[in-house]
Amino acid sequence: MDVKLFATSIWAKKVFGDMEKAYLLCDSKYFFMHEPNQQTDSLQDLKDIRRIMERSSRFISLSGLSGVAAGVCALAGAFISYSILDNYYGEYNSSGFFSGDDFSRLKIKLLVVAASVFVVAFASSYYFTWRKASKQGLPLWDHTSKRLAWNMLVPLATGGAFIVGMLRYDIWAFVAPASLIFYGLALVNASKYTLSEIRYLGYCEIVLGLINIFFVGYGLWFWAIGFGILHIIYGISMWTKYERK
């Protein structure tokens, strides 16, 4: 085997973790594109090989605009929730409450807002990601995206079940920090199958959730920062880095 091909295969193994698959890819790439004594072509071969392997092992169609859209939806939801809470406690300060039904209606309103924000944010994120994948000529739902979805779903489902349990016993104080922490864990867990920047967004969400544990009365503000502002900052940076040109 050619020394350059062997070195490329070793490098490919680090990405794929499968030496046979790495050799197969490098052999085919070497056979069709390699030209002796042309260093420029060899370097281009390596770049092409790396690009092919990244597409095979990572879902790279996540759009920065998806993050921006999700952040805008989160901020809108936080504003609506703040208005609902402000009206609720304003009425309490002026005349008090007549029964526990008042608080039950408040919980239902907040849950409806949260569900609506999630649906709209998911739909908009899906649209921008689908649009980017279409422009790249890549499938949106393949083996890599399935692994990404599964690795993200497990922490999210676990966190969702945990939060439902807290709501069952009216433990609202830790809903916001729990949602931030489990969402951050989901991003970190899924980051190995997509853009590495997702991992750092996950770290920020986890840290924000841990801080929120000590300031439980400010959960809505932490929500707005974590799901709103951080997503917008992440989305703009990703769009500038990968999509602007």
C-alpha cells in the first residue's frame, strides 16, 4: 500500500473507528483521484475524504437559523408567561383569591403557553434544517440523524418524565432548572453526531440550570436566557460560521 494511502487510512480510522471501512473509502478515493507527484492533488484528496467522512458520521445540516427561530419563540413565550403571572399576582394583591381554582387555571395557562412554544419552535427549526439539507443535497432523515435524534431523545424524555412527576406533586420551584439541566445534557449527549458547537451550548444550559437552583424565584428569567438568548447567540454564530457565504 502507498505510504500516503496508509497514513490516510490510519487518520480515517480515528474518525470512523472501523479500519476496514476506512481502507475501503481511501482505496476508492485513491484509485479515482490520486495522481503521482502532485502534492496539491493529494492534499485535495485528503480534504475530500475528510468531507465525505464527516457527512457519513455527523449530521451537518443543522441550520443556525433554527437556533435563532427557537430563541425568538422562547422569548415570546417568556413574555406571554410574564404577562399571565403579572395579571395573576396583580389580582391577588388587590382582592385575593376565592378558591384553588384560580391557581389551577394559572397552571393550565402556563402549560398551554409552554406547549405552544415548543410546537412552534420545533416546526420552525425543522423547516430551516430541512431547507439547508435540501440546498446541500443531503437527506434529512438518515442513519446519522436517527442516531442524533435517539441520543437527544433519551435525556429529554427522562427529564420530561421527571418534570411531570414534580408537577404531579406541585413542586414548581425546580421545573425551570430541571428543564435547563436535562436539555443541556441532551445537547451534550447528541453533540458527537452533529456540529461540535452544540456541546458548548449544552454546557451553558447545564451551568445556567445549576445556578437557577439557588434562585428558584427567577425561573422564568433563566428560561428566557437559556432557551431564548443563548439559542439566538448560538444560531447567529453558527449561521455566520457555516452558512453566511
